[in-house]
Amino acid sequence: MFAGPGGWDVGLQILADGGTPFDVVGVELDADAAATAEAAGFRRIRYDVRHLDPTHPALRHVEGLIVSAPCITWSPAGLRQGHAHENLELLLDMLPLALEASFGHWHDDGECDEADSCLICTDPVWDGNCGWTGPLIARNDAREPISRMTDPDIGLVAEAALWALSLSACYDNVQWLAMEQSGALPPVVPDAIGEVLEMADWCDSAHWQLDAADLGLASHRRRTYLVAARHRFVKFNSVDPADPVPARTAAEALGWRAGVRVNTRGNRVTSGGNEWSADRTAPALTGRSRSAYWANDPGRRLGLAEVALLVGMPADHPWTGSESARFRQAADVAAPTDVARILGPLLGRPWRDPVRHYLTNLYGPRSQAAARSAAARSVAAGHARRGAAIVSATPVLPGLDAFVMPSESAPPPRPAKPSR
């Protein structure tokens, strides 16, 4: 869900380590991000996840769920609206509603305290056994608190619980959940998601704030990750590196000479300054990186392929769309190395050596040369790719055509904004 331009897919490729690839289908509404993923060979359904049915028969064999909802509502760039008390309380209200829309309530084997009004006790066909009642409200009813939020995107975080609970209530194949969100997400949110999953017999869950730079990435990527498993316990402490990993500087990663400083805001100076040193690990990159340049050489811009390397993506990843769209995708992408780091324990796959090998190749001479060459060329070349990879539904699962039909009378996906 919210599959993006390919960070999760590349992370799964790292875990596959040259073996049998994982069977992955991503749902992504943004036309440019979906087109980028398709151009890279990844499968996408371009649709709004809120308008799809998690209990559709096409999903009966799904084993794992990944939810990577947009995080701007939690960050300063989005005015931190998710942190407002009213919005946060409404989000937390959605989580027990997600349980009611999937499993319902657990009813003991015997009449309850409200036997006269209880719909279970008074059901003439009730056999007296305990168990879940089944859904008591519709999924869209569980989303009702969103209508009272100042930004509807705040409620997207709750889709992790709504989809995981709906899938596991309907089909027993789903085994794990992984969620990525802003490092600024209040810990009370993943705590509450873990609690509602535990109520539905998910065995184990954990969450952390991780920085991809701790594994040797050349830029800081602080994100909150939540993972959960059904029917088993997971050694989640194995997300830590076996040994300390030396910090990697941006200059080392890109093959730059020493002493380069990168200007990100021109002459405008903020409290954090307007330059960073390439002799250190780069700060968290944003879509504004498209205007960054060497401070002592304004004509030498930070290229998109170089940004890709700094965030852990291949230099030749086929970013698609306008210049601003391509830099935004690169800045928002989930770091593949952290993806492998958190999915490894869930999937029972070793991740430390594959991640180390991936970074060695990513920051090797061939990759650096490709990034420098791309930085020297015009950025306009990316526009030609946009029309070639726009997707709607990719028929990869039985019944998928029906799966992408609007459910619960939901409106169709929003049309993509026209390119200028």
C-alpha cells in the first residue's frame, strides 16, 4: 500500500540476494511514482487504497502487507497537523473502529452483562460458543473520524491496522505487517496499532525510529518503522548491525574531492544554515535538492542520479515525471537498506551481508561514474519517459480486474495533475 517509486521493491531485491524474487504487487495513486516503478520493472496498480477491498478473493494468498503512507502531515513541511491534539485523538479513535470493521467483538461462551440487548446472546441460532462476532460496521464507517480532521491524509496511517485486520480476519495466509512513517510520528500511534493487532491475536509487534545512515547510507534517513507477526514471535533485536558501521560521507559515496560544500537555499539563510559539507554524511534530502549546487561552483548542480545514490537507490533508477516530481520521489523513497533491515527478521532472511554488498556496489566506481555523467547532462531527458510507463491495473492476480473496481460506493481515483 502506498508503494511509491520502488524503495521497498529494491529492499526486497536485496533480501532475495540473487535468488528467487519476491512476488510483489504495489498500490500507488501518484501517476509519476507508479510510472517510475513500472519503468524499473516493478508492478503497480494505480489506485487509492481506501477504495479497494482488502477482503477481495484476489488477495486470499497474500502473506505480507507493507504500508508506507505519506508522512508530510507529521513533518514540519506539512505544518505538523498530525500532532494537533484533536487530530491525534481522532486517529487513535479509528484503530478500535478498524477492529469492529474486521473481527468485531469477542464474545465469551455465556451470556454477557447485557444479555437482554446483546445481539449475540439474543440471536436464536447462537450455539453458546465463544468467538469473534464478525464485522459490526463497514470499513468506511471506521474511516468516519477522518471527516473531522484538518487534513484527511492524517488518517492514512490507520490503513495499516484496517488492512492488516481485514486481511487476517478473512484469510489466514497473511503472516506479517511492515509499516514506514515519518520519524516524527508520535510513539503513541505505533503503540496503539500494536495493541489493536494483539487484541486480534497477532503474536508480536515492535517499532523503532531508525536512521539509515547507521548502516552506512550516505545521507540521514530517520523513519519510524513498525513490524508485526502472526502465529509466531520474531527476534526483532536482529535489526541492529552486528558491529558498528563507519559513517559514510557524501563525498566518499559520490567520488567527490574533499572540501565541497553544497548550497541548498541560495542566498536565503535559515536557522539551520543554507549549506552542508560533503565531507560528512548528508542531511535528510528533500524535493528542494533539485536546486542544490556546489557552493564554490554554482554551475555544478547536485544531479538526480547523485541524490538517488545518497538515498540508497541505484544511479540509473528511471525516475519519471517533471523535474520537481522526480526529485520529490527520490527524497520520499523508503531507504532500501532499512527495508531489508526490518523485513529480514520478518521473513527469516539474513540481511546484514546482503546490505553490505549492496552498499559496496552502490558506492563503487562504476556507479559513481554513472552519477557524475548523469549530473553533467541536461535534466530535461527525464520528461520523455513520462508517457511510456503510466499504468492503471496490471493483471497479476486472479480476479484483479474486479479487485480494482470501486468498493463500498467509493469515488474513482483522483485524476493526475496535468504536466506543465
